[in-house]
Amino acid sequence: MKIRGKKYNLKSQEVKVFLALLSAGLWENERLAQGYTSEIDWDVVISLSREQAMLPLVGNGIDISTGNLSDGLTREQNKAIIRNVYSSQEYSTKMASFVSQLFAFLQKNGLKPVLLKGMGVAQCYLRPQLRPLGDVDILLNGDEYRKGLEILSPLASKVFDEGVEDKHTQMIVKKKYVELHGTLHVHLTKKTDGILDRIQEEAFRNDLFRTANLDPDIKSSTAVKLLEPTRDVLYVFCHILQHFANLGIGLKQVCDLARLLYTYRDELDMDFLRSNLEELGYMVQWKSFAALMEMYLGMPAGIVPFTEFTTSECADASGSSSSGIPAKYQRKARRMLNYILYTGNMGKNRDVSYRQKKPYLVKKAISAYMVLCNAWRIGRIFPSMAFKLSLKGLTDGVTDLADGR
């Protein structure tokens, strides 16, 4: 069976223009989009932008570009981009109001909710409304998770099956997807989840949070709590790794990490961040994502901490670029980008229709095949990580099969 994905040539003009416009829109720096001609296939650029859920930011990059890059856009293509930008802004405004009311309701019932991921990280963007939003992720600590589930469930039009072990429930409230989390677990390894448990416990015990007003135009809107920057960086990074190792991560999530690191670059607890990354064993992955952000997303050099390279990392027969990134990490960044474009945002380009269409045993066989295919692709980037996760995936699959799940 062929796992559906889209293969892109990183040297193609369309991919280069997409990345240039995304970078320009992300940092609002029109110089990042200079040096390209308008003689490109804009349908490919727009399609790629949609697959990565980044069309609003690409549209922003087009808007601030001063050259003739966008001259090749047809009237219909230009209208499609504008509609997407306005739609993103409108939805973001509605979501800000919804989340503000939801938090006010939870707080009124004596809970202390914390906003995770998407909408929280969007506050680090120069234009938060251009960061496309999905569901609302809320962390409730200890017994508050169960209480939150009890008071929100009656308001939901649908409540999905609960992940009892890691305290996770998805529901639909006022046509919005809401995910309640009782833990920060990402299911990479038991060690990772254990460290995230410790981070969560410390945050609530010592009140290590920051606040944000999601709708500054409304004076009465409720301020929401977010994890303090260093712990947020660690959680977002582990979440990215989890999706990267499974169905796939999108450039949207990598942009989140870039904006989070840049916004709080002077406030991060470097000792705490380094010690936890080293304990997690993810320093190679950290440096690889740093290379990806600098090489392809316009991240200013020197912002990502701990990107100093050892002698052995720099000792490469093929040398390193003038940017100071060793060839080893340049290769990893290229392969990571290839994989991200192939899978699409959160696995958008993957064919997972078999889960609804195929018999039980066939589904399990296909899932095992996908685990091995992922291991091969990720193994070319992070060999040790791929081996451990593929072994875990196959073991979990056999356990599920034995239990009839």
C-alpha cells in the first residue's frame, strides 16, 4: 500500500518562493522575499501554503513585498488569498471571544485553567490573527480536570471517548473543538512524560504562569493563563517532536517555536532549559530544528540557545556553510523539511482513510506498515529516536491487538 504524501523538490522555484514569502510574513521583513521572479506556478505555491496551513502568513508576505514577485498572480488566485486572510482574521476574533468566555466560565466555577499551544502561542506573532487556529487546548491540574469535564460536558454537543490514563478528552462546544488535558503528556517516551509531569507540578505549585488578553479590543475580556516562557518552550518542543515522529508536523508548529523563542529570548531560564533538554536527550533534535528555522524560516541567527557546536559536530568532510551551521545539521534540516512538506500539516497529506474503511486486522497491518515507513524516514534524521519509537509503536500495536482494541 502506498502512503499518500506529496514529494517536493526543495530546489524548485515554487518551494523557494513559498518559504521566502512565509518567512517575510512571519517576521514582516520584506527583504526575505527579494531575489525571486514572478515566473512561477502560483497554484503550487498556494496549494503548498494550504497544506501547511500557512496561507494567511504567505499572504502577509505577498502584501509587504515591494518587488514584482506577485505580478504573476491571476485575479482569482489573488482573491483566494485575500479571502483566506480575512477568514483567518475573522475566525481568530471569534475564537478569542469564545476562549475568553470559556475561561471566565471555568474560573467562575473555581477552576484555574491554562491555555496551551495554538491560541496561546499565537500571541507571540506580530499579527496573532494571521496564525491559523484549530482546537482549544486547556490544561486543568489534579482533580480540576475531572471537575472541568463534569461542568463542560453538559454544554457540549458531542463528547469523544476519554483517554483515561493521560486525562485527555475532546469535545465540541458551540461548534468549537475543545480539548481538556489533565497532563502535559506527549507519549514520546515514559521519561519525557515524567519530566513534563515534573514541569507541570512545579508550575502549579509555584504559580509559574504568564497572562494574556486574547481580545484587547474588549476591555471586559478575561485574561487567560499560559505557561511561563521556558516551560512553554519545552512543552511546545516536545509536542512538535511527538507529531514529527508520528503522522507528521507542519511548518505552522515550527513557526510557533520560532516566534516563542524570539519573543521571550531575553526572559528564558537558560540553565533550566539546557538541563531539561540534556535530561530528555533531545539536544541533537533541538539543534536540528534550530538549523531548520534559520535556513528556511528566516529565524535570525543566534536567537536559538545552545546552538554552539562541538568539534566533532563541525568535523565534517563536506564542511559547513558561511552561516556557521555544520553540514551535519544542514542535512538534517533539509531532510526534516522534505518530510514536513511530504506529510503536510499534522499529516494532512497522509491517507488514513483505511481507519474507517478496512477490517480490523487489515487496519492493524497497515498501521504497522506506516510505523515502519515512518521509522525509515525519521531514521535518516534521528536514527536512535526512530528505532525506539518504532519499537514502541509496534509493541503498542501488538498489545492493542491482543486486547482487541
